[in-house]
Amino acid sequence: MLAPYREISRPVVLPFWKPGPYPVPTLSVLIELNNALHKNLAYERREEGAAREPEETLRLGSGACRDFSVLLASTLRTHGFAARLASGYLCEFGAGQKVAEGALHAWTEVYLPGAGWVGIDPTNGVFCNQNHITAAVGLTPEDIAPTTGTYFASTSIPATMSVSLQMELCEQ
């Protein structure tokens, strides 16, 4: 069942990271890889357009969250991990800086035997927690797009979409 999530069309080699000499603890590899992406690529808020190929994100040295997640998934697959893409929302509570409030967000999930799918957010350099609300998971960026569909008619009909999400911290 994990085979499709391990397939890679072209291996991805990061110029700023490579795993240490084997054997290396899996968690250490994941932490170092996530930190390397977060520190070496600049975040670019881009609300339109498809996710970039990993090579383009590396060439530009920047990307949106969907670009970061595709790059991380491809890198993980290159190293033999099963990885999938996830999209949803990031709740940012408190008074600190909010980078994704009210916007869709994307991250990567890696399959770890015994733990299942574990979310990694390379855009923010963290492992996912209860603040990451998953709406979709899939193999490709098209699988996790917030809206898809086809309409057949003799005339074109303009379409728009707006989303509003309100989250409140509930203390128990």
C-alpha cells in the first residue's frame, strides 16, 4: 500500500543537506532535513499557480508552502521513505507573528512504522501538531487542491470562491 508513496521520477539532491553516515536514527535525519529546508529556502506567499517542481524551488531558493512540501516529499522518497502531501489550515494562537492565518497551508507527511503518518512542516521548520488541521492528503499536488472540478456548457460562467475559517482556543 505504501509503494506509490515511495516512487520518485527523478531523485532530488539538496545542495545544502545530506544524511550523515549510516546508520543514523530516523528521527535525527528527519529533524536535520526539515531544519535544512527551513533555513536554506525563503518563504514566498503565492496564492495562485501550481506547485513548482523541486528543481525549480531549489534554483529559485524560495517557494510557497506547497513548493516546500513537494520538495520535502520528493527528498524523502529519494531516500526511501514513503511520503505524501497534506493541505489544510494552520491555527496560530497567541499574540506572536502569524504567517498563515486564514490561508490554506500545505505540509508533508512521512510514514514511520509503528507511528503511522507523521506531519512535517518545512515552511515553518516544525513537526505538525494539533494546530495543523488536515483537510486533504494525497500523492500529488493535484490530489490535495482545495477545489477541482469540470463544468461543461456552451457558454462560460464566471466562478469565484471564498473561504472563511474562524478558530477559537478552547481551554478546558
